[in-house]
Amino acid sequence: MYELSRIRLYSIGPAGARYADTVLDLRGVGEPVPSPAPAQADFFEDEPIGPPRRPAPAGVLFLENGGGKSVLLKLIFSVMLPGHRNTLGGASSGVLRKFLLADDCGHVALEWQHTLTGETVVVGKVSEWRGRQVSSDPRKFAEAWYSFRPGPGMNLDSLPVAESTALRPVAEGASAARGRRRTMKGFRDVLVETGKTYPNLDVVWEEVHERWNEHLGHLGLDPELFRYQREMNADEGEAAGLFAVKNDSDFTDLLLRAVTDTRDTDGLADLVHGFAHKLGRRAELTAEKDFTAGSLDLLRRIDEAARHREQARAVHAGAEQRTRTLARRLSARGTEERGRAAELAERADHAAGSAAEAERERERAALIAAELAYRHASLALAAGERSAA
């Protein structure tokens, strides 16, 4: 069994009751623990002397109206009972989101001390707005839970909520966080890396409500007890209202909630409600089914026609591409043939000129041959005449 030892709240709370970095210390005023476990002091701390003492068995917080008493309870229960439905003091699901500003990364850390051994465990919650913008959309509100066992390497005072932490112990009531506030991702990275460096810390990080509730049960912090505490503190201490039953049916419901796990029955109720809702809409769903089936048939035909059209377009595009290629080739061949025809015409003109020149030379040679024949005949005639004379 554990008792609440210390509470640390960092950069969280509404505008009128804001916690910059506050530690509520309940340690060392109770009875000594009966079977103290061996403890090792941190680097700058003195070795413990004597058995540890239990936290204060009771305490009173004096604040004026609006000072933040209900806010403190809401923040504590947000660690031990995650989920907007478990918010203390009303059904507003957005009350916890109002405790964070746009650039906040809020932390609520609870240190619990075992009543028999004095061992401590820290459980905490970290939350921020995604994108650093306040929104009415709950999906923009990020939250996660973590736990570790304090020891050399990290404790409640040295949580990596800021970029640096004071090495030596600071004055009581002063903040050990130094520098700029870390984002949720930065805090998680440092927490996980520290857990790897110091395995004795047993660091656990969860972002799902159900898994966090199971982990609290493994640690020995039963969330069901805190659910009763939440119901008893719904009106700031009106515990009698929890047991104000009017008849045997109310008492039976109270007893069943106490001894059974409501998650199974809630799931069954949701299942039955879902089936009842579907049966009530059977005619509407049947018409929707018929409409969907007819639409699917028409869409299937349209899809087939679209595929045929795409195939025809592909064939047409291929034929057009081949035609364009053939046209380019024919144009190139035509240009080449026109060049060859021009060259042949030039060569034909040159051959015609050569033929005309040869014809003129032949005629001149024929004239020369006739002249020579005439002269030869004249000489022969003259010679014959001389011979005859």
C-alpha cells in the first residue's frame, strides 16, 4: 500500500490559480516505516540516517474561494484516473484542457511512499497543445503518463521539465528547473534516455488510458480506489452522497460497481446498444444496402467502359505516334530524294553540254576530213595529169 508523499505541479492551471513550479511536501512527519528497504542517496545528498518516516497521515489546505483547491484535486485525479469522463466536479469534458496555455507543457507528478518499506514511486502526467495552438478539437490535446522509481539519476526534483536542472539542492520552495521549458517530445526523449542509462529507475511511458490503468494496478495503485475518492470529492468533501441510496436497487448497483470490473459490462452494454440502434434503422439500412448494390453495379459498368476507353485511347495514341513517326521519315526521305534529283538534273545538264561540244567537234572533224579528201583528190588528179603529159 502506498501513501501520497509529494506533489509537483509545473506550468499548469487556469489563469486565476496557476502553478508555475509548485511542490507540496508531506514527507517525514508520520510514523517510521516498519521494514525499511535499503536506500542509496543521490550524488549531492547526504546518506539517510535512521529509518524513513511515513508521510503526513492527514493534512488541511487553507485557501480562499477561487484559490485552486478544486483545481488541485482535478489535476491529481487526472493522473490516477485518466480520461475526460473521470474529471472531478462536473461533466465538462474540456475542463482539463482549460488548464493549459498555447505554449504550455504541463506536468503533474505524484510521489508515493510504501507504508512498509518506505520505497517510493513517481507517477505523472504531461500534456500540451499540438502545434502550440489552443483549440476546441480534443484531438489537438496531447497527453501521456509515465512512472519511475526515484534513485541516482532522477527524482521528483530533477524531472527534466526544463532544458537544465540545478545540480545542487535549491532552497525550499524554489524551483530546480532552469532554462526553457521542454516540449512533450523533448521530455519523453530525455526520460527514456535516462531510463536506459539508469535501468534501476524502471521508466514506463504510456499514452493509452487502459494501459495506464493496468500499469497503475501493477504498481499497487488501484485506480478503483481513486474512483471512489473522486465520487466522494465531487462536491468538495461530500462523502455521504456516495452512500445515499434510496432503495435496494441503488445499493445493489453500488455493490456491483464495487466488486466487478465495469469495463466488461460497459462493453456489453455498448454492444447491445449498438445492435439495438442498428435494428431500429433496419429499413433505412436495407434501402441503403439496395441503393449501394445498385450503385456498385452501375459503377462497375462505368469502370469497365472507362477501361475500354482507356484501351482505345492507348491504341489511338500508339497509332498516332506511329503515323507521326512515318510522316517524319517520309518527309526526311522526300527531302533526301529532292536533293538527289537536283544533283542528277545538274549532272544531266552538264552531260548535255558535253554532248553538244562533242557534236561540234565531230562536225569540224568531218569538214577537215572532207577538205583533206578534196585536196588529196586534187593532188592525185594533178599528178595523173602530169604523168599523162
